[in-house]
Amino acid sequence: MIQIRIYRDGARVEDALDLPHARDILASQDAFVWLDAIDPSEADIEAIGQVLGLHPLTLEDVRHRGQRPKVELFEGYTFVVARPMRLPDGALQEGEVHALVGRRFLATLRYGDAVLDTDKLEHRWLRQPRLFAEQPGGSAVYFLLDEVVDGYLSVIEELEDRADDLEDAVTGGRLPQDGPNAQERIFRLKREVIRLRRVVSPLRQGLDLIQEEPWLVGTELLPYYRDVMEHAIRVAELADNVRDLLTSLLELQVAKEANQLNDTVRALTAWAGILVVPTLIASIYGMNFAKMPELGWHFGYAFALALMTGASFALWLMFKRRGWL
Amino acid sequence: MIQIRIYRDGARVEDALDLPHARDILASQDAFVWLDAIDPSEADIEAIGQVLGLHPLTLEDVRHRGQRPKVELFEGYTFVVARPMRLPDGALQEGEVHALVGRRFLATLRYGDAVLDTDKLEHRWLRQPRLFAEQPGGSAVYFLLDEVVDGYLSVIEELEDRADDLEDAVTGGRLPQDGPNAQERIFRLKREVIRLRRVVSPLRQGLDLIQEEPWLVGTELLPYYRDVMEHAIRVAELADNVRDLLTSLLELQVAKEANQLNDTVRALTAWAGILVVPTLIASIYGMNFAKMPELGWHFGYAFALALMTGASFALWLMFKRRGWL
Amino acid sequence: MIQIRIYRDGARVEDALDLPHARDILASQDAFVWLDAIDPSEADIEAIGQVLGLHPLTLEDVRHRGQRPKVELFEGYTFVVARPMRLPDGALQEGEVHALVGRRFLATLRYGDAVLDTDKLEHRWLRQPRLFAEQPGGSAVYFLLDEVVDGYLSVIEELEDRADDLEDAVTGGRLPQDGPNAQERIFRLKREVIRLRRVVSPLRQGLDLIQEEPWLVGTELLPYYRDVMEHAIRVAELADNVRDLLTSLLELQVAKEANQLNDTVRALTAWAGILVVPTLIASIYGMNFAKMPELGWHFGYAFALALMTGASFALWLMFKRRGWL
Amino acid sequence: MIQIRIYRDGARVEDALDLPHARDILASQDAFVWLDAIDPSEADIEAIGQVLGLHPLTLEDVRHRGQRPKVELFEGYTFVVARPMRLPDGALQEGEVHALVGRRFLATLRYGDAVLDTDKLEHRWLRQPRLFAEQPGGSAVYFLLDEVVDGYLSVIEELEDRADDLEDAVTGGRLPQDGPNAQERIFRLKREVIRLRRVVSPLRQGLDLIQEEPWLVGTELLPYYRDVMEHAIRVAELADNVRDLLTSLLELQVAKEANQLNDTVRALTAWAGILVVPTLIASIYGMNFAKMPELGWHFGYAFALALMTGASFALWLMFKRRGWL
Amino acid sequence: MIQIRIYRDGARVEDALDLPHARDILASQDAFVWLDAIDPSEADIEAIGQVLGLHPLTLEDVRHRGQRPKVELFEGYTFVVARPMRLPDGALQEGEVHALVGRRFLATLRYGDAVLDTDKLEHRWLRQPRLFAEQPGGSAVYFLLDEVVDGYLSVIEELEDRADDLEDAVTGGRLPQDGPNAQERIFRLKREVIRLRRVVSPLRQGLDLIQEEPWLVGTELLPYYRDVMEHAIRVAELADNVRDLLTSLLELQVAKEANQLNDTVRALTAWAGILVVPTLIASIYGMNFAKMPELGWHFGYAFALALMTGASFALWLMFKRRGWL
């Protein structure tokens, strides 16, 4: 189902009931039309394509999910693909929005988890009525992309917090016993950061491209677009930082494992010595030679025990001093 | 053998029976000629070269397999090398297609596994008769390269699925017992991704180059070429993602091995202690001293066994608490 | 609270008492006004915005901390974000300064630890009265950024010293026993270097940008800005060096651990052999066979002990020669 | 000794006997002169410099071996350094050729192993007489560089084969027992690939540069130079592939070693347990307590042996099931 | 102390005795003045600054050591910083030279180890009197930078030799016993290579910049500067090669350690088995059961010894065949 909203002079007016009506309004050139569809059907896409006069290649692209973020300039409209993200509790959620923006219209086709909040978007339009009235298409896309990039900023800040926690846990050796171990936690967090990083680079290219379309982005809007760009760069830099931190952290973790293995093998060596030496002594006094003077001594047994204890203690002391225990 | 097909006004007309006939049609300038050869012989190449008036260097290139994807502009024609791929079940299959395209002709020389489906290609031409009629050469190459890039997309998506399965297996520790181990699976998958990645970069350069040839790619075709380009970039990005994932996965696997080695050596140390201590006790009571009070005790044997069991249990408990067991 | 200072002809004159007064002075165009606020309140920002006529987007940015270093050119003023740093004893301290500079005014909004010393800054202005009198805005920003970059230089030189100390400790094996181990020291130092490195790159971009604003940076100031740029490049290069050194050092440390493990396992193997062989001999003479000639020998016991000692010594010698001990 | 050959209208004419004669022919402008010297003496270089009018810096360069591949444009001639390679059986052989090419002359100074086959070169010139007659200098250099790059192609294909063999050996565990181990084989092969890779990049830059010299490389020659360039790019890409493969292979090999170490330590742990448990039992029954009921049993000995065997078998079974054996 | 030398028409004339005299000569415009100071005092710098009319920023820079190599263009003169190096026996020595060059003067301020040989420099000037007479400033700087880059070339060739020796030692296992181990040798060599590499990149940028100053570097000097550039590129490439070789070598060394650890643990496992099995047998015959038939056998002892020897030999044979020993 396609929701149709009509705006005039920066304010919302009565809604159009159906697409033919919207087409009339579009033709009259005095209002801004927003067509919004969630998981549009084949028929919806066809209808929107006819109303807005879309190129067959655009229709082809709109039909397929899994597009990368991009901005494509066509005659009379611009095709924008954005991938909003959020990180509610556990795993990263990724949406997909196809936006078709002209001088007097915006069509948004939203797929999957409705990650983009359209009411919040409209609220922001109406809060800046002058900007929206003068350059409705360009400012609509600005607010849309600003929402998306702000979402990225929240996500990367949350990921940064988790990476910091993980760092504390690794360096302090305070990893929770249950659940996946350090390596896997690092690996999973890194994957999410990379997923976020991947959508930011093409978005930046798209932002570069859209600023070259003067009918869409006028001089007054340029600082706004520059501002989104700035935020996108910050997201990318934060993501690179977190990724580098996680890479270093994995290296640290591997180095710590190697360190620990060394310690364990040293402890093994030390304890083997401490236990095998008295066993050797006991074996010696277990021999069946006819003449073994010590066996007849009154305190022979005590002597043997003392010998064992003494030897073990001497070894223990030596290893302790060498730092092997 | 060379198959010759003739097209007029976007539709297929009667086939030419031999090359001289095709040459006449080419001279008359009112039809589009497609010469298609699978594993062409030396004579075939010579004949095609004469009919189309190819440069000696082109002929030299066409004779040799193993060319990298490229677009070379010559006077009167463009030389395109593409390497279609598919991934039927197991390993990646790679074909090689040399295409010579002029204003009114296309020659395709296909080598090795017939990876490119020419019937499907012709079907796509005829479904867009207007485009094909107006710019036959440019659109023929467009459909050819679009087929190739779509093939890459299928391949990389399949490789991505395999990488995801491998990731689940590695993180979940659910690798099948038989067959190669995790490291080798990762290594092999990575090789295939790299093979795919290698053909995409030069193809992108070629796509850039071909769009600068106005007689071949007119304004109307530009969005189509931009679309192929977009898909090629997506293939490259997906390939980079999968490769990065596999690199991280190998790191994770190595880190897990180090972790496991630590665990194993700790278990070894713990069990050595648990077994060697009672052995030491038994050795002590196996000594042959004349005076060893315990040996005469009524419950001496039971006492010794209890001592051994107790010591072992105490050690077991200690190691259990330290998490070594 | 906003501190207001007034300068005329390169010298400081009486202070303005309040913002309306400052606004009058700004309007009269014959003096330079410096508004300085530490941790400004929302009302402060609003007031400064009104006095200087700032763009809503600038106000939005000024309100949020955690900005990356940047230079943004607006009509009539330039917005500069800098992140001064210092390294008093232990950890890196990072401040944040938002500067708004026009032809006749500078506003500095300082957040967090007051890392930037404004008295020192003013002192440097007044020491070059001619430069400050002719291009007050541009030279004020120059001195500010020069202070910041000089701070970076001190920080990176201190970090370089610490890295050199760490290198000596790792290669000489003279790491202090207490405190974190080598890997963690390397990791932490690297993090600080990366934090510094991250703020330098965008600062360099900002310095490039600001030099393109002729009303702010006149010909006379260009060599000065080039000089700051030069220092910023030097900071970046030093940081890259230290980071590369630390990466190599971690590799060295891991390689040394592997080496040491080899040595430890060899020592373990050698000592196991040296102790188990006499135990075997003792066990043999502890067997209860009715006829064991040695048991009856007069020097049987001594012979056995000699055999044990001899075998152990031979093994010890062999392992010593192979370099396992 | 300098060999002097004279060509007129694309064919070889009588040779000049000495350098003065060659100088006269050069002055008369109607023939192409080729001076070829193997390991030229100081006097030879001086003489060639005088005849061709070389710049002192060129003479300086020609005197020193170990130049990197390059193209330097001087007035009246171009200085080309190429490093032909071949891989006869074992190790890579690298030659060095200094070529000085003018409109009507070519001088080649060949050093070290005569890797470049001049007869083959001349043969190729004479097979394309028209090209050689019209642009003798440019085409002579083309054929020379084409020979060199074709040599690289043979070398890299051979190296690729060796890398594939090595990969099969590593993944299949079928490395020959004698000779260096996998790591060293990979390391050595990688060194050769890097040596090849290093000469290709500057050669590509040289090829770019030479095409900007219209008196040397006319329009007709451009496709030929583009073709050499294409081959050089292919060599570089193949070399990068082989290098990446070898890097992955070393990673795989290290990962396999870690895997194997894990297996070995597990086997060690398992066998230690299987052998120490019966030793413990035997030690128990070797104790000298006055009252140990089992010692008096009729089947006591058999019972003890059964106990040992049973315990060992149970342990063996357990470890087998856990996959440690 | 400042040494003052005067040159006229490419030859050295009588020296000026003091700075005022040098200033007069400079004003008369018909001679070239060279001011040379080793570790100049504050007063020297001030004096030179006054005589040559230097910018305050230049003076500021000249006062501080530790500058990176650079070329800065000022009005009337160019400021060049170079860092000559040499490698006398052990560690790398690094000097620092600040050069101020104008049309008719050169001032060199040399710090630290006098790594730059000024007599050799003057000797080279006077050997090319025509070049020096026509463009004294440009050619003086050319010879200076050529000296520096030639020094780098000697250093990197020496480092390359050392790296090759190290490679032979690592692959052949012929490392000297005493002194640091392989990892540390690699690490130290790499540090020196990186130190050299770091000064070359900014020098190349400086060479690029200086060639854009036509009053300093005329057409006739261009090939000479291009030649230095060429050598600088060669130094950088050699340094990259050596660094890559050392990185590969460290990887190889780590892989060899892992390999060796595997071998050692296998040997440990094998020998443990070979020694523990006869110990078990001896323990069995050391049991005190009343009825143990073998104990009464005539050749029981021999049988037991044979059993032990046989079992150990069988194990030894098995491990030998599996390649564990």
C-alpha cells in the first residue's frame, strides 16, 4: 500500500486519496507530493514508475533488494539508495530505503525492518518550513540522509563502548566465564563495525555526487549537505578507529595466550621436576640389593623422607627464584 | 566453425551461409552481422580478421588464450576481452570471450567451457528491439557484459553463502570431521574469491574506457553502461567483504588453536600432577627400609590407599577450581 | 561566563564589560574582540551566536562535544575545531576548542580540561604587534593552531622516548617484574600514538582549507601557516614512526615468546630424560626376581648408583652439547 | 668490442668496419646504425658517447651497473634501461641492457649474462620491414622491450606453476622429505616473484614516458607500445597473484603447524595417561605393607594385570572417542 | 665560527676575512659567497640571518635541530634541510645540514657528526667550472644533495648486504651462537632501514619543489636534478626491498620456530613412551604378589630385561618410521 501525503508552502495539506489524484497535483506544480511504501508490491512499483516517469533501469533496480548505498542522477529525478542501521540490543539491524526525489516529489520505498522513522522525518521537515518550502526535494533528501547518518553515529558510538568494555576485559583478564571467549567476541564486534563501515563509503560518494545537481541542492542547502558529509566522515573515522583497536586487541590476546602457554609449560616443567626427584629417591630405596647400608639405619626411613622433602623443597625454591612458579 | 547471424531493424533475418556473403552484407551497411565461433581454428581467426579488417596486433591477441579482461579501442572497431564465470557445484569455472564490435558487427570468439549462453544473449537483444536497432554494436556489447557481470554476482553471492556457513562452523565448532580442516577450507574459498576479484578490476577499467567511445556508446546507452558499472562495483565490494571475512576467520581459527593448546597443556599438567603424586606415595611405601612403622600397621594399606586417593582428589579439586580441567 | 578582551593596533585596551558593549565595538570596526568561554552554557552559546551572527548549523555543532578537528568556511567567519593534547605524567589528556574567527573577532569555546593556555596565547600575539595589528583574525588563529601543534610535538616526543625505553627493555630483557607485561605496555602506548595520529590528519586538511581564504590568511601570513603545516606533518611522521616501531616490537616480542617456548620445551624434554632414566634403573633393581645376580654383589648398590649417575650425566652432557640446556 | 650493423629501408646492408665510418653514415641521414657492445670497456663507452653525442650524465649512468629500469628523454636521443630475466632451471637470471635510441641509431650495451638474444631481435625487425623502415628508432626499441616483457611473461608463468605445485604439496601434505621445508620453499619462491615484480613497475612508468615522445613513437607505433604495456600489466598482475597466493600459503602452513602441535600435545597427554595409570597400579602392589590381602590371592597377579590392562584400555577408548588419538 | 669562501667565474678567489666584508661582496653581485658553520652559535645564526636577509621563520627553524628534510621557497632564497647518513662500522650515523641558497650565496649550517665532507663538495664544484660559474646557487645545491643521496646509496647497499648475510644465516641455520638471536638482528636491521627510508621521501618532495624555481634551477641544470631524483627513487626502492625481505625473514623465522616446536614436542612424546614402557614393566615385576610365576623362572630376570629392551626398541622403530625422531 502506498501512503500519499501532500505539502504546500512547507506545511502539510489534505492527503491525496489515490495515485491518479497525486499525478494531477504533481502536474499542477504547486505542491510537494510524498509517496511512501513499505515492502511495495510489483504493482506498487509499476504504478509509482508511471506516475513519476521513471527510467526502466531505475524500476529494475527498485525491484531488487540488497543494493549498495548510491546516488544516481537521471533526467528529472535522482535515485538515492540508503541503508539505515540501528543496534537495538544485540545484533545490528539494517534496513534499505530507495528514494526517488524530484523538484516536487519524493517517493520512498522501504524494505525489511522499518528502520527509518518517517514520522520523525516529517516532523523535522515541518520544523524548518522555510527551507522545505523553497527547496522541498533537496531538503527532504537532506533530512532523510541526516537521519540515516545520525543513526550510524549512534550505532558506532555504541560499538565503540562495547569495544572499550572488551578492551578492559582483555587487559584486566576479567572476561566473563560463560559465553564466547575473547577471540570470538572481538571477531563478532569487528564484523559489525565492518558492516557499518561498508555502507558509509558509498554514501559519501553519493553525497559528493548529489551536491553537483544544482536544481536539487541550491546554495542555501550546501552547508547542510556539507554538515551531513562531515558527520559521515566522522562515522567512518570512528569505525576505522574501533576496527584498528579490535585488530590490536586480537594481537594482544594472541600475544597473551603465547605468554600464558610459556608460563604453563614452565610450571609443568617445574612441577614435573619437583615430583619426579623424590620418586627417583623412593625407587632407589626400593631396590632389592642385599647390601644397602641405609636400609638398616635406625632413622633410615626418616632420612629418606627428609632427603625427598629437602630435594623437592630445593627445586621448588630454585624454580620460584627463576620465576617459573 | 563460424556461425553467422544477420539482424535488421532489431529483428533477426535469414542467416548468411558463408563469410563472403557476410562481407557483402557488411558492405551494404543496412544490417548487423554477428559472427560467433567456439574454439576457433587458426583459419577461422584469419578469415574473421580479413572480413572485419582487424589490426595485426588484435589478431595476435585473439590467437592467445589467458588474456586479462580489457577494452582496446582501434579504428573502426573495439576489442573486448571478458572472462565469464560460473560456480556450478564445486569449483569455479572460468571462460574466455574475445569480442570484436563495430558499428554494424559483432564477432565473439569463445574459448574453453562455453560459459557464456549466446541464445540467452540474443533473446535479450530481441526483447529490446528499439535499443538494438538504433545502436546495435553498443547495445550488443552492453548485453554481453551485463550477462558476464550478472554471472559474477551469482558467483560471489554463492561464495558469500559458503563463507557464512564456514563462519558458523568455525565459531560454533561444528566442522564436519571428514574432509579438509578449517584452515584449508578458508584458504580454498579465499582463492576462489581472489580469482573472481582479479577479473573485476580490469573489467571496470574497460567499462570506463568504452564509455569514452561516442560512436559505440551513445547518450541513450550511457545509463545502461553506468548500471553495469554499478553492478561490477558491487561484485568487487562483496568480494572484498568476503575476503576480509575469511582473513578474520583464519585469524580467529589460529587464535582458537592457540587457546586450545593452552587448555590442553593445562589439562596435561593437571593430570600429570594427579597421577604422579599417588605414584610417589606408592613408591615411598615400596622402599625396603628395615624400620618403617606404617608397614606394620593393621590398616597401613588402607591408610596408604586413602592417602593416595585424598591427595589426588585434592589436586583434582584445586585444578578444577583454577579452571585447568 | 564569557571573558571579553579588546585589542587595538596590536595592543590590548580596556576590556568590554558585557556582550552588548562588545557588539558595539565590533560594529565600529576599529578594534579586535576576543570572546573566551570555558565550558559555555547554552545561554552563552546563544548569546555569542547572536553577537557574531553565526549560522544555525555552526550553533548546532558548537553545542556538541566530540567534534573532529576541522575548518569550515562560512560567510563572514571561519569555524575551527582543534583538539589540544598534553601528556602530563601518565595518560594522554585531550581538550576541545571551538574557535570562530572573523576579520575583527575571535571566539574561543573551550571544553573539558583547559588544555589550551590562553594567557600564553595572548602573550604571543602581543609579542608580534605588527602582524597582529594588520591581520588580527588570521594571526590569532595562526598562533592558536601553532600552540596546538607545538603541544602535539611535545606529546609525540615524549611518546617516542617511552617507546625507546620499552624497546630497550624488550630487547635487553629488562622489563620490570611488576606492572603490566610487555605486550600490554606496547598495546597501551600504541593506543595513545593512534589517538594523537587521528587528530593530526584532519587538522592538516583544515590547514590546507584555511589557506584558501584570502581575507583571513593574507600573503604575509602564508609562510607562517606553511610553517604550522610543516610541524603538523612532522608530528604525523613521528607518530607513524613510533607506531611502526611498536608494531615491530610486538612482533619481536611474540617471536621471542615462541623462541622461549622452544627453549623451555627442550629443557623439559632434557630434564625428563635425565630423571626418568635413573628411575628406570632403580625400578629394574626393585624387581623381585628370585635370581638377579647384581643384587647379591658386594658393591651392587654402589654399582647401581654409579650406573644411574653415569647415565644421567651422559644425558646431561649430550643435551648440553646440543644446546638444549 | 663494438659490433656495428647498418640498415637501409628496413633491410640490413654491409656492416661498417669502425666507428668513424659509422659516424659518417649517421651524418648522411639515410641509414639506421646499430652499435652493440657486451660488457663494454671504458674506452668503448667513451667512443660511443662521442659518436652519438651523449650527455655527460648519460655517460655517467652507462658506466654504472645496477640501474633500475627507466626511460630518460634527452635532446636527440632517449636513454632506456631494461633488465631482461630468464629462469633456465633453478634460480632467476637477471641481465642489464642500456639502450640509447635516436631517430637513426640504436646503441645497446649489454652487461652480465647475455640474457637478451640480439639475433632474435634483428630477426623480428626484418620480419616487419615497413614498420622498421619508417620509424626505425621507435620500432627497434619496441621490439627490444617486447622481447624483455615476453621474457618476464615466461618467467612469471613458470613461477606460477611452481607456486601451484607447492600449494598442492602443502595442502596435500605431500612435501618431499629431503630438501628445504615448506616455509623455506615459499620464502624463496616469493623472493623471486618480488624480484620480478620490482623491475616491472619502473618499466611501466618508462613505457608511459616514451609514448609522449612523438619523434620516437609515431601514431602507427602507438598500438604496439600499448600492447607491450598491456603485457607488462599482465606480468605485474600475475606476479601480485602469485605473491598473494604464497602469502596465504605461508599463513596456511603456519596454521597447520599450530593445528598439528595441538594434535601432538593431545596425543602426548593421552599416552601419558594410558602408561602412567598401570604404572601407578604396579607401584601400589609393590608396596611393602605387612597386610595387603590381594598379595595373597591365588589369582592376585592376574587380577593386577587385568586391572592395568582394563584401566589402560578404558583410557584409550575415552581418548579415542574424544578424538585425541 | 663561520668560514667564508669566495668564488668568481667558477674558481675560488681569496677568502673574505669577516662577515661585513662578505656582505660587501654580496652587494657587488659579481661573486659567489659560501658561509659554512659547524654547530653555529646563536650569535652566528643571528649574523648570517642579517647578512643574507632571512625571514624570522627561517631563523626560528635554523635554531632547532631535528628538522625533517625539506625545501622551502622564500623570496630571494631557498631553505634546504638535508640529513646525510653514513654507516661506518656498526650503527647508522645521521647528520643534519641546513642550507640557505640564493642566486649568489650558499650558507651551510652543519650539526652533530660532521657527516658531510665540504672539501669533497668544493672539489666537485671546481671540477665543473662552467656549470658552477653560470648557475652557482643551483649547482651548489645540486652537488650538495647529490653527495647526500650518494651517501644514502652506500648505506642502503651496505644494509642490503647485511640483510643478505642474515638471510643466509637464517635459512642455513648458521646463526652465530653468541650475540643477539635472529629475531633481534632482523628487528635492528629493519629499524635502520626504516630510519633511512624516512628521510628519503621528504627529500624527494623537496627535489620536486626545487625544480619549480626557475631562477635557481635553470634548463641546463634540470637533467642533473632529474638524475639526483632518479638516485633518490632507487634508494627508496632498495630500502623497500630490504624492508620487505626482512619482514618475510621474520615470518620465516617464526614459522621455523613453530616447526621446531612441533619437532621437539614429538621427540618429547616419543622418548617419554620409550622410557615409560620399560619402567612400567619393571614396576610390574616389582609387585609383591605371593604368586608371580615369572619371578621364579631361571631366566626370569633376563626375560624381563629382554621384554623391556624389546618394547623400547619397537617403540623407537615406530617413532623413527613416523619421523618423530
